[in-house]
Amino acid sequence: MSFIVTLFASCALVVGIIGLFKPELIYLILKKFKRRKSLRYVSIMLRVILGTGLLVMSDSSNSPVFIELLAWVILLSAVADSLTWKQSHLVYVSRLLQYQDVAVRCGSVCFALLGIFLLFALY
């Protein structure tokens, strides 16, 4: 399970750095997959896998309480997203695309910081 969490943290760090320097690349990917159901399903699946992995790995991390809390928040967000309508997901992505430059850069910074924190906390 540590491999999955490490892989996700590394990917988050890389995507965050790419989003900082080339936000139009993230924008084009979101625009391309906006109407497809796969974007929503993949985001839910990734959150379930990451949340489960963090719950399993929380005991062996440097800050187990915070990692476990983060895992539960991620799992609850996946459950909440799976229970909402598809239309609310489309509205969220549309708003993200509307304020593309600021939103993608802020999201990239948060995503990169999450990746750095996960790598630091688990190792």
C-alpha cells in the first residue's frame, strides 16, 4: 500500500509543478474530458484508493493523527461526490474552467503541497 500512496504523492507533485508552469495544459485536459463520465468516476476511484491507502499507512507515518484525519476527509469527499448528481460535477468543472488561470494555479500549488506533505509524512 505504501507504493500506491508514494506513487500518488509523486504524481501529485509532478502534476502540481506542471500546473504551475503550464496551466493551459491542465485547462485543455479538463476541457477535453468535461462532459465524459470517466472524469468523475476516475476522480472518485482515486480518492477511495488514496483514502484507503492513507488509513492503512497512518500508523507507520510521522504524524498518524493528521494522516488518518486526511484519509477520512478524502473518503468522505469521495462518498459525497458519488452521491451528488452528475450536473453538480459539471457545474464545478465549468466554474473551474471559467476562472482557469487563477483556479488552476491555486489548485496546482495545493496539489504539489499535498504531494510534498504525503512524501514527507510517510517517509
